[in-house]
Amino acid sequence: MSTLGYTSGQIEHKEQVLDELNRAALALQADALQLRTAMHVDNAVIEWSRRIVDAFAQRVEDGLAGRVTDAVVHAVIVNVDTSSRPREDWANDLHELRSAIAHRQPVSSAQLRVLLDLIRYIDRAFTDDLHRLFGRS
């Protein structure tokens, strides 16, 4: 496989993950703010969102434990390691997020901030990939 093909495949994968996580985060925010009806978010969307976020949070937890499985998680871990917060804090926050999801509780604003920070890290990696692919900085 060519470098271009590999890079474009990675970009496409990150774009898909970003899209899913952004839609899931928005639905969970609507649920937490009791705006589900106004935003036309039904139970099926909330359950889908919980599954997407839980699976992603589990992958990041694995990454924090040294079991990075893909480029998206690797990009997140690189950013986590350069942040001012220790890995243990991230791991605790992810555990709390996954616990709220498992217990069918609304996701708190603090838990949403953690999720949105992780999404921002993927977005940063996605943008860097695009710049490398198209030769811009």
C-alpha cells in the first residue's frame, strides 16, 4: 500500500470516529440538559450514543494502560501525555464516564468536558494529517 493510500485511510478513519463521537456527545448533552424532545433525540439515539462513547472510552483506557490498538487512540494518548493532567486523572475521569453510562445516568458536564477534550485531541490529529497530506502547515 502506498503512503498516500495509508494516510488517506487513516484520515478517513479519524473522520468517521470524529463524526460518531461528535453526534454521540451532542445527544448525551441534549439528554443531560433535558433537551431531548426539543432536539428530537429519542431513546434509540441515546442508547447508540452510550455504546459509541463507552467503546471509545474503553479503547482510551486501554491506551492509557499501554495497550494502544489503533492510530486514533495513539493520537489521543500522545495529547494526553503532553497535557498538564496525569494519566491517572484521565483514567479516573474515563472510569466515571463509563460508570455513568453503565448505570444509565445522564452524563455530567464534567464528564462531557472530558469526552470533548478527547474529541478535540482526535480533531487535532485529523487536522495534522490533512496538513501533511496536502503539504500545508
